[in-house]
Amino acid sequence: MADYLILIPLLPLVAAIINLLLGRTVTRGKAHLVSVPAVAGSWFVSLLVLRDIWNTEHAIEQKLFTWIPSGSFNVPVNLYADQLTAVMLMVVTSVGLLVHIYSIGYMHGDGAYYRFFAYLPLFVFSMLMLVLADNYMIVFFFWEAVGLCSFLLIGYYYKRRSAGNAAKKAFIVNRVGDLGFGLGVIMIFWTFGTVNFWGPEGVFARVGDFGQTTITVIALLLFTGAIGKSAQFPLHVWLPDAMEGPTPVSALIHAATMVTAGIYLVARSNALFQASTTAMLVVTCIGLFTAVMGASIAITQNDIKRIVAYSTVSQLGFMAFALGTGAWMAAIFHLMTHAFFKGLLFLGCGSVIHGMHEEQDIQKMGNLRKYMPVTFLTFLIGSLANAGIFPLAGFWSKDEIIVGAWISTVFPNFGKVVTVLAFAAAFMTAFYMFRLVFKVFFGKENFDTEHVHPHESPKTMTGPLVILAVATILIGFVGFPPEDGKFHHFIGTVFESHAGEATHAMASVAVHNDGGALAVMAEEGEHGGHHVSLAMTITFGVISSVVAIGGIFLAYLYYIRRSLSAEATAARFNGLYNFLYNRWGFDTLYQERIVAPLMRLAYFLWQVIDVKVIDGTVNGIAKGTLSASQTLRKVQTGVVSNYALAIALGMVVIIGIYLVGFSSLDVPFLR
Amino acid sequence: MNLDLSLDLISPVWRLTTPQLIVFFLALVLLMLDAFLPKAKHFTVLTAVSIGGYAAAIVALYWQHDKNESTFNGLFRADGLTVFLSLILLCAAILSVMTSASYVDRLEGRMPLGEFYVLLAFSILGALLVASAGNLIMIFVGIELSALATYVLAAFAKRRATALEGAMKYFLLGMFASALLVYGMTWVYGITGSTDLDQIAAHLQGVVTGSESRQPEILFALLLVVVGLGFKIAAVPFHMWTPDAYDGAPTPVTGFMSVAPKAAGFAAILRLLVQGLGPLRDDWYLLIAILATLTMIFGNLVAISQRNVKRMLAYSSIAHTGYMMVGLAAYNSASGEGRFVSLAGDTAQSDPGITSLLYYLFAYAFVNIGAFAVITWVQHRGRGMLLEDFAGLGQTNPLAAFAMTIFMVSLMGVPPLLGFYAKYYVIVAAINADLLWLAVAVVLASALSAYFYLRVVAVMYFSAPSRELRATSTPLLNAGIALMAVANVALGLFSNQVLDLADFWSGAMTVAQAVASR
């Protein structure tokens, strides 16, 4: 029954191996003929899995083998698909398949076409294994594997220096987060004696057995990994640079899937997080800060991909604080809708860049709707969704996040502050999104019309755009009506089952601490979390719509009617503008305070410790050996009498050895 | 009693001596053939007869393998030690014939092949007699028979001054050492009243346990014996003849000299020090251990600054003597503890130290003769013996370079080659005997040796070839090199089986069942 689960990751893996081994000689320019059907097959099987889980409401499991059997430390490689996994599978394979198809056109004629179509399915395989894993060790393994694929694909144009640097930056910044994740896994094993998720001996079932401090430390360590992978403050700096990779890669890895691995990890570990209010607070604060910061930076950027990248950072922040405020379903819902509309936006960017002959500066574009109507229309849909306009996908999920924060049972008061700031971020989102749309697709041509002839992209590229646009329109309705849609019924069990256990644990802690408020909160939690009245839903829907439309209108005033001047505003708030334009100064700060001192330290370690001390010691020993050798060889004089003398001297030495008392015989005359 | 002894002397059990007799008659037959066979047929016939003779002796060894008897009134012993040492010596003989035949026949002004084979046979015969000796006199006679033949072999390239010089030094110092050895033997006889190893051991056992009067003079005898035999195995500081003699001798002879006379020297040590003076183990093991350390360090250190590969291997062979002596130092008269393997059903007690020494000797025959064989191979093709002459061999002749690499790496002691296991067992034996520092010394000395062994490999693969090799055909030599290269890998992979044999035979060795003297 469950034996087909293995097919989902296996197909892309096989495709990757084929293209890696035979790409140079056999598949070459037809590498997509291997990869696209593989990912399509994987998508189809995921669909079957979704259907089965939908019908049976039971998780599907397939045991493969034991990777590390070492005493009490056992790491099995098992596939496990519950509702959360099923959603992730659908997201990864759907967007993955569309990006694969899109890449046929986008990467056409690239010198290392096969390499691209080897790395991309390799990434899909790793990502699928990550969400299918049933223990932290395997999650960690494939966490690193997706990181590797990301590294390889950011540096795909490795001859370009900036691409190489961006790849290194992404990899190194992620190391910081991965260190935390790694320590978290160790801590989990140390505490629980296992790394497995499920079962009565698994981690999630026994969260309540351990102290809150321990659980908090574990949760925070896991979240450190999420901060790196999901580009949260303060490790967000790698994601905008990662746009050096080919645009389909940005769409798939750095918008739709890999960056959501951190969100997935926290959602998967919700049993741990729910048991620690401190951890939840940290997640909320970091997420909220990231959402606001990302949106504010996106306002001032001019590189089309960077704007969308900062938008991604901001949206990931939305998901993170949704997790933190306990709106688990909203976070995953947003993860799913975001995957579609942000994938759409990135692919649209790719189409624009493709049509504009590799131009990425939005100041050198304009009026492109005339030249590329399909791209315009789909991009507009994506932008509306991102801005949160009814009834597109982004509206439903973002609205739910905001409502979730308002009624948060974890932080009843702080949640209100979160809501207000979230609205601010949403306003900025609408503004920067339509600043982009107006500057790129409206107004007059800001490029050399003599030489640059923008053109619509080929069918393999616009096809996925259209499909994604349709999905962006429709996907939100799986969450309709809000808080009570099919999506919530489907995925709710993942969080509710643990919510019950976790709140029990918290309740017991609360009783010990004699904390009344917590107990009340736990009580609420047990009664199925938050109940939202219809009035409240409509109220918030209206408010967020007003906020979004307000943002769009402001952008309209600036960039279409030009009744407000962007230049004048920028000049007036010069300091703020530069602050935002320089991305809050994080890159400079890290460069000066972290990278530069580290480089100096590395230089010191290299030039002094390594070259002088270590090499010096080694070379010194070698030199000493050589000179000893040169000296000793002179003993060989070639004169026979000297040789005989050596023998005689040897005898004297031996007598000496006996004289100093080495003898078991009690020799009187030698004493 | 006396009558019985003389009867044994008059009508000995000849069949026990079959392998040794075969080699003896081989020498005689070779002499006859050399005299009466037409010159044109010398190469083929003499070589075939030599190899056949040694092979027959190996086959004859099979019937000796489970014996533990003596004849000629105890002069001759057929025990496990005899068998294993004889096997090593006869293998070395066959390999030497294979590697030296064309060299002697063609290079250095066409040396007389018949004489060469005869001398080789007598040298082997002498070594075989030492290996089977049960008596001081027999040991001395065997050593001298082997040495005299080897002196001549060392001088065999008589047109070359360095050959004569090296051989002359070897001879003079050899006489000096023999004098010391025989002086030491007279002291042993004087103290114990016997030349028979068992009776000597029995007497010394009494001395150690206190049932006999204490005779400190025995230490003097021990000293003289160690110096005399230390010379034979080229232990520092009695090694001085080695580089000159090895350098002067024809290259394949050097390979032979570094194995067979060394094996004979260790055979004498095993008979004399372990069987005869075994009860005094506590008085000599530290001495041997110190000499072993000196020998390892000195040999490897000086080898580093040699540019002549042959001379480098001469020093390397000194270093390997040191490793072997570690096995000897690890000899523990309280035998039976900490042994490697327990063979099903064996009754004798084996000693890990002796086992590792025997294993080392066996391995060394296949590694070192092989290394010298590749030098011979290069010389055949118009090159010298300097490092530069090996430049680019990896390009011009990958197979020869590969074989040389195997030998170098095996000498260095890298798994899974034969040389690794030899060193490994020696180290284990040293640790078992509570000589941890000695085991550490072995490892450090090996690290030193990596430099000059790998330098040969590096030169072969990373330097550009200097000039063309002369085209020539040396089928027998090639076969010998191939055989040894394969043996290095195969015997390395099946090292356990070889170790079992060494263990079995060292266990079967008739050690006077000495008791710990502490």
C-alpha cells in the first residue's frame, strides 16, 4: 500500500544521477527529457499520496533501512508522510515540475544544460527526503543536502565572480544556522535518547517528560537552523545575493521550497515549540522584525530580482511570526500559497529579464505590458496575490496570519502589537509590489528602443506562468471559509494532536509554577485553539484589503499619476532612504564587524600559526633530520680500521650497559 | 652412554638432512656442469638446474615439516625453526637466481655464471646448516661456509675496484667478527662445559635459578657472541661494512646478501641466543632492544641523504635489521603468553617475538630482493643506480615503476602489503613483551623511512624522463619481479596463513623449556 512512497524521491534522484553521469556524453541538450518526466512522475505519486491521506486520514509510512546502527544511537531511513508532509510534497513537486518545464525554455542553449538538469532534480530529491524524513538526523542530512544543491545552483554561472561569492555567502551564512540545528539534534538525542519523531518512544510523544528549560534550549537551537535556512534576521543576508543563480532556481529554491524548510521544521517540531513560550516569543519577534525589515528594504531596491527576494524575506517573516503566535495552520497555508505566487513572480521576473536581454534594473524598463502581455497579466496576478488582494491566494493566508496574531492564545496582549506591525508590513508589501509593477509594465519605455526589442517568452516559459497564475487565483479557496476550510480540516490534526499533549505539559508546568494565566491559556488550547467569529473575519478582511489597496494607491500616486515625487520624498527623508537602500546596513555591518576581523584572524592563523609555527616545526624537524643524516653519513669514512674501531667501541658501550647495573645476575664485580 | 653417542655420529639419520643434501649435491652438480658443459648451454641449463635444485629442496622440506628430531649426535636438528628458515633461504635462493642470471651473464664484462651459481649454492648451504645447527661448532662451521662464499660473491664484479674494495672490507671485518664470535663460543664452552645448545641451556638455567654457581663471566661470553652475530646481521655499530660491500657487489648479489646471510645471522642468533643462551634472556633483551633502536634510527637517518638508490637500500637494510631485532628483543622466555594465534591441536608453545621475527625474515626476502631486482632491471637498460636514473620511469615503463612502487611502499610498511604485516607483528610482539617504547621507536623509524622510499616513487612518477631506456629482453628477471610484486600483495592479503606457519614452526622449535628467570 505504502510501497510507492519511495518513488517520490527516487525518480528525481535517478534523473539526477543519469544526467550527472551521462549528461556530458549522452543526454546533453536533451537532459530535460530525463528530468521533467521524473519530476512529473514524482508529482503524480505525490498526488496519489495526498488522495490516500485525504481519504484515510492516516499517515503513510515506508521503512527502508537503518543507516547508523550504533548502540543506542539508531538512525533509520524511513519515509513518513502525514498531512503536513503531503502538503509539502504537493508544493515541492508542483512548483518543481513547473520550474523544470519553464527551465527548458529559460536555460535553452546554455553550455552546461545537463548540469542544470542534474542539480535541479537533485535538489527536488533532497527537499522531498527532507519532508519525508521521520527523524531529526535524516532531516539534518537532507537539510545539508538542499543547502549543497542551493550552493551549486547559486554558483551555477561559476565563471562569474559575483555568483561564486554569492554561493559562498549563502553556504557560509547557512553554516551558522546549521551549527545551531546540529547542536539541537545532538541535544535532542542527549535528552530524549532518540532522534525519531514518532512512536511512544519518539521525541514528540515525550516532550512533557522534560523540563521547560531543556525544551526551550532545544527549540531555540532548532529555530537557529530555521533562521539560516529561511533567511530570518539576522541571517537573512544570503538570500538576496542568492539571486545570482539562474532565475528558475530563485523561483524554486529561494522562494517556493528550500527557504520554507525552516518554517517546515518549526511546524514539524510544533510539539517542542508549543511547550516553550519563550521559544514561541523568540520566533514571533524574529519573524515580525524580518517581515517589517524585508518589506521596508524592498521599497528602495531597483534590481527586479532583489525586490522580489526581499519580498520573500518579508513573507518568510510573516510565516515565522505566524508560527510563533501559534497560528500553525495559517503559517503552513501561507507557505503553500506563497510558494505558488512567489514562484509565479520569480518566473515572471525571469520572463522579463529574458525578454529584456538580461536587464535587471527596473529603472531601465517600462511599458512592458505592450511587449509581453502574458507575462504582464500573470505577473499582475502574482503581485495582487502578494499584496493580499481579495480573492487571490495571498489574501486568504495573510489575512489568516494577521487574525491569528490578534487572537493569539500564546501572547494575548503582545499579539495585538504584532497585528499592528503586520499591517504596516502588509502596507509596504502592497506598495513595493506595485512600485515594481508600475515601473516595469506601465509608463514609458526607459530603455533604448532602437537596440532593445523586448519580446514575449516562449511557450515553455509562459505555460508555467499561466498555470501558476491560475493556481494563485484558485489555491486560496482551499482555505475557504477562513479558519474552517478544507485545508484546515485536512492539516489541523497535525497540530491539534500535539497541541493537546503540549498544553497538557504546559498545564502541568503551570501548576508547578502556580501560574494561573498559563493554566487558563492551556485550557483554551485544549478546546481546539482559537474560535473566530464571522464578524471578526470580515472585519479583518476589510481592514487588510483597505491596507493593501492603500499601498497600491500610494504606488499609483507616485509612479503613474506622479502627483507625488519619489525623488523628492527620497531627498526629503534622505537618511531613512539611504538606511533602507543600504539594506539597514547589515551587509556593511557584517562585513566590517564579522567578516573583516575573521579574515584578519584567518590571515594570522595562516601566516603565523600555520606557516611559521606548524610548518616551521615540521620543516624544522625535517631540516634537523636531514642535517643529522648528513652528519651521520660522514661516519662512513671508508677506512677499514675505523670500521673495526666502531666494532670495538660498540663492545665498550655494551660493557658500559652492563656496568650501569643492567643484569639479572647478581654480579659482584660489576657492582 | 658414550657408545650411543658415537653410534649416532657414525650412522646418522641421513633422511633428516635431505633438503640440505640436495643443495649440497646441487653445488657439486653445478661444478661438474660448469666444467664439462659447452659454454653456449650454460645460461639455460645451469639456471634451470639451480632453480630445480632449490625447488626440490623446498619439496623435500615438506617431509621435514612435522619432525622434531636431531641426528649427528645433536649437531644437526630438524625442527620447526630449521624448516621455516630453510624455506626462507631456499625462496631467497630461487628469487636470487631469477634476478641475477642475466645480470651475471651479460653485465659488468660477462662474469662466469657457473661459478656464481656454485658460490650461491654453497652460501645457501652454509646458511641452511646454521638454521639446522644444534651445536656451537655446527653454527660456526655453517656461518663460515656461508660467509666465505658470500665474500667471493661480493667481489664477483672483479673488474670494478669498488667491488674489490667492498669485498675486502667485508672479508677483513668478517674475520674480525668471526674471531670475536668463536672467542665468545669458547667462553660459553668454558663456562658450561658443552657445545650442545640444550646442555648449555640446561646449565644456564641452573645458573639463573641458583642451583649452579654464579658465573658472571657468562656476560662476557654473551657480549662477544652478540658482537660477532651483530656483525653478521649488520646491526649498528657493527654495520660499517654493509654500505661498502652492498654498494660494491653486483646489484642482484646485493639483494641476495641483504637477505640470505642476514637470515643465516638471525638463524645463528635464534639458535645461540634463544636456544642456547635463552635462560639469560633477561640479560640480553635490553641490550638487543637498545641495539635495535640504534640500528633502526641510524639506518633510516643515513638512508635519507643517499642519492644512490642501491646505497640507500643498503642503509635501509640496516634499518630493517633493527626492526627484526625488535622481534628478537620481544622474545619472552615465559613463553606461551600473548601469542597471536592458537592453532588447533598444537602442543608446542610459540613465542610472538620469535614468530614476528621469522615472519619478518620471510617477508623481507620477497620485498628486498624485489627492490634490488628493479634496480637490476634498470641497469640492464643502460641506466645507473642514482635517483635520477629512475626519473620518469612511471611514464616510460609503467609496469616496472608500479612494481618498484609496490616494493618501496611495502618496505615502508603500508597495508595491505607484506611489509606492513611484518612490521605490524613486530610491533604487536614488542607491545606484548611490555616494550612499548620499542614499539614507538619502530613507528617513528618507519615514519623517517617514508621520506626516502616515497622519494623513489615521486621521482618515478613526477619527474620527466631524462633519456631513453635501452631496449633489451630479460624474461627471467621480469618474471622474478612480477612474482615478487604479486607475492607482496597476495601474501599481504593472506598474511594470517603465513603467520600461522611462522607461529607453528617457531612453536615447534625446540627451545629448551626455559622458565622465567625473574
